[in-house]
Amino acid sequence: MTKRAYPKVIARIAGETTIHCNGREALTLLALVERGSKGVSGVDFPGGPAYRLGAYVFDLRGMGVGIETGSESHGIGTHARYKLTTPVEIVAVDRGTASGVAA
């Protein structure tokens, strides 16, 4: 069985604080930056829903990333949609490739 490779991310929060995250927190941060004002919900991740998305958002908030939580209705209930409230600049991403770190 092959293990899934998760990225390692270095990011600058609001032009000041630099954070390092990896794994699912890194995937969540990359998705938040990529989706911009659209935000992300659990179903926006490739490979299926991110079932613990709220936990990854909690961890990122603990690192100083500003993230707001909104609620969206769907056919059988509601789900959360998360959006960045602070500017985040991705400094480097290491996806575990042979070439190493790519900006």
C-alpha cells in the first residue's frame, strides 16, 4: 500500500508572520488561498469530502490564519463554508517531488 504524499507549505500571514504547516492543514491552506472569495467546503477537495475540515481550520486558526465560517444550505441540511479573512501569501510548497521546493 502506497502512502499519500502531503505537501509542506511555508506561508506569510498578513505580510508579517511566517508559518510552516504540512499534511491536511497544508492542503486546506492551499485550497483556501486558491479559491479566494469563494471559500471552501468539505466537498471541494479532490478525492472526496474532507471529513475533518473543521479540525484543519481550527489548527490553521491556531497558527494565526484568519478564517471565517459561513453556513450553506443543501438538499438535506447545511454545511460550513470557510473563507480567509487575512491575506495569505504562499512562500514555498514542497510536494515531495524530486525537484524539491517550488514556489
